[in-house]
Amino acid sequence: MQLFNKWEQVWDNKDARAFLDMHHAEFEFHFHSNGRILKRVDMSVDMVAGVMSKETIKNRRCIYENDKILVIHQFNEFVSGDKEALIITVLKKDGLMWRMETGATEIK
């Protein structure tokens, strides 16, 4: 669980730079909600820090991790009061996050 442990540590410490350093240069995040693709070159420390400051993560746990994939389940609470249960799937390349997708269910 090497990547998961690092993810948990840098996210909990709100270390946006360290979180970005975990992303492969070819990283892509595929949004479940709108089909948009966010690439690593489009991400900045300020952008990630903003996301980190606006979300509260609860009950994060590693479902599965090996050299090729990481699957995380967590509950997100947003400043707006919205809550989601998320499954995050991360494909790895060279030990870094390479492709990521999420599946979310809104909690009412």
C-alpha cells in the first residue's frame, strides 16, 4: 500500500506540492460527472490546495493496491454541505498516479 499511504499522508497534511509530485507527467483524471479530462499539465499547486481546503475526507480506506492499480473508498464533505461516497480508481505508471477515475454517490 505504498501509494495509498503516501496519498493519505500528503492529503491529511494538505501538502499540495507533494500530492502533485505523486502524479505521472502523463496523468489524466477522467471526471464521472461530466466526462471532462483534467491533465497533469493543467494542475497547479494553488488549484490542488484549493480543493484540499474545500473538502473534508472521512473514512478513507484502501480497497486494493498492487503495482498497477489503487482503489480507494472515502466519504467527501464539501463546504456547500454536499456529501458524496466515492470510489477512486488509480492506474499506476512508474509508481505514480497515471490515470484516475471516480464514481460517486450523493448522500442526502
